[in-house]
Amino acid sequence: MPDRATVFLIDDDQAVRDAIRLLLETSGFTVQAFASAIDFLNMAVIGQPGCLVLDVRMPGLSGLDLQKRLRAQGYRIPIIFITGHGDVPMAIRAMKAGAFDFIEKPFQGQTLLARIEEALAADGQERCRQTQRADAAARLALLSPREREVLERVADGQYNKVIAAELNISLSTVEIHRKRVMEKLQAESLTDLIRLLALLQAD
């Protein structure tokens, strides 16, 4: 699992909360437990690596309400919903809104542990992609407007002669711009350029 990844456990039932926390800590997970969604939000930990194990029905801010708020704020932490009152429409609503999983109580401990492992791995992979996207965006920002124009046309598969004609510049100038684009983006091939642009366009 990712380094320093934390399982954020939110359940208003103390007995359930303590039992799940014991199961997770005994299995080697780092756990922070909260009695309510508001307590979780007040701790300002939502940007940290990890996943949420979240009860659906809670007083005040429900689990589904918390999911909606986190998504509105741009947080994509994996959420595993747990509930003793689950029904199909609620499960569909949670999953359509991006929930990682939906588990009904009572559940097998190994089932929860396995899904948490997968959720933490997914969170780590997404954070890695975010880092890669930020790095790619920083490199792209180094390009001049003209170099961006050349890049767009190279990525579309246009030949240098076509690019020169479209931009009304000489072939040698296109070649110079193309070389600078490759250097600034640290790309060794057209494939590298396409991969970088695809990374920036990924949701």
C-alpha cells in the first residue's frame, strides 16, 4: 500500500467503529476514526493519501452528502460505503457518484480488507498520475506560442512542409521549433509527445 496512506473511518456507531478500527489496525493499516462526517471535515485531512470507509446513514451530514461535498471540492479519494440499511437504489446512487465500493453489514472482515487494499492502491496510482500531469503541464508552459502551434500540428501527424505552409514560415524554422519542442518537453519521439498530450487531456 502507498506510504503514509491512511484509512479514514467514519461511523456514528461507536461499537462498529471500534471493531472496524481494531480489525484494520491489527491488519497493519494506519487508521483515523471519526464519529461524524463533520468531525472528519473539521480535521482537514481530506487531501491526504488514503481512502474513506464511510457509513451511509449518519445524523447530520450523511455519507452520500459527504461524498457529494468532496467531489464538489475536487477530491477524488476512494470511498468504500458500509451500511446496515443498504438498498439497490442507494447503492446505484453511490456508485454512479464515483464510490469505490458499497458493502452491506454484516460483512466478512477479509472482504473489507481486500477492498481497502485495492482502494489504497487506486489512490496511489491516481496521485502518481496527478504528479505526472503537473510535471507535463509545467513543461508545456515553457513553450512559446509558436512552438505550441507547431506541437499541435506535429501531434496531428502533419509533415514539416505542411506545417511550414500553414504557419507561413520556412521549413528550417519549423525544424528549429520542432527541435525546441522536443527538448523542452523532454521527449525523444513523436510517441512521447502524444503520450504527454494524452496525459494532460486525461480526466
